[in-house]
Amino acid sequence: MVAPLVLLVDDDADSREMYGQYLRAHDFQIVMATNGREAMALAELLPPIWLSWISACPTSMVGKPRAVSSATR
């Protein structure tokens, strides 16, 4: 069985690492991005992502898609 893929996005390196360690410990594959623009570029290259959660959206991303799901591909 292939581990589920998570696109982890956080501008704080410590938070990214903490969440990444937790998810890896629970058998997830992790791809990390440091901001929304980088995440959107990566999302175009990755297989479908089933769940995405964004707790804050900076003004640079206003008006742009905020989540990518398999339903949109």
C-alpha cells in the first residue's frame, strides 16, 4: 500500500518540521512548501490531494484558489 501524500504548507520552518515529523510517524508521505504560491505550483505537479486545510491566507493569495482537490482535476 502506498502511503497517502500530504502537501504541508507553512511559512514557519519549525512548524513545518514539527507537523512533518508527526505525519511521517503516522505513515504519510510529505511534500513541503513555504508559502501559498509555492504550494499552488507544487499542487499542479503532484497527484491529486484529497484534503487540504488552510488556516490563514495572506493577502498575496486573495482571489486565488485556496485549495486543490481531486474533484477539480
